[in-house]
Amino acid sequence: MLNTFHINHIGDLDSVAKELLNLVSPYRKFAFFGEMGVGKTTFIKALTSELGAQDIVSSPTFSIVNEYVTKDQEKIYHFDFYRIKDESEAYDIGYEEYFSTSAYCFIEWSEKIPNLIDDTMVKILMSFNDKKRVIQVNI
């Protein structure tokens, strides 16, 4: 199933995050694709906020993974694989332990780990079109 959202301004992200989470329930693993600066982290902030995260969401570019906790004490993992050189580095951080849990996982720069992205994940392609963000969701 392919759905497309057009974001005219950043204020639309909260409503799109809510709609997306309802659309893809019960999926909890999200692989994000898109060029630098397209808004992946910003959209993940909206998604984690909608899920009730109490932590400040920031890009885990240097730590590779951030953990957030919701008001219901559920964990959310946010990955940024931009800096890795190959998939073996994902193994080094123990990605399997994170991906095998029931926690939400939001994965930026999924292009860097193509063999670790599977059919059970929601694929989200973000791009710009006429200065608007386009979010394509494939389940």
C-alpha cells in the first residue's frame, strides 16, 4: 500500500504524524529514506511527540541511536546511520536487539543498511517537490 502526503508548511507535520501512525498501526519499525535536509529528523520529532515521548528529540548522528521514553514508559529508538561506513557497524551496536523488540524504531539513512531493512518495516521516502515536502509511505 502506497500513501502520499504533501506538506505545505512545518505546522502540518503533527497532523500527518497522527494520520500516519493510525494508518500503519500495528507496525512499529520505520525505515526513512531521503536526501540531507529533507526533514527526516523533524518528522521523527512529530512522530515521537504523537506517541507521547517525554524526552527532547534530537538527531543521533554521533551516538547512532537515541532512546526516548513515553509517558506510558514505552521505549522509542531513533537511529541515524549517516556516519557508518558499512552494515557491520550496525551489527556492532547490536541493531538486532533493538529491531527485535516491540518498541518503535525510527531509522534515518536506511540506505546505509539495505540488507537490514525487511518487509515488516514501513518505508518512508521523503523528498522536495516545488518547495513542498512529499512523504511517501509504503507498507
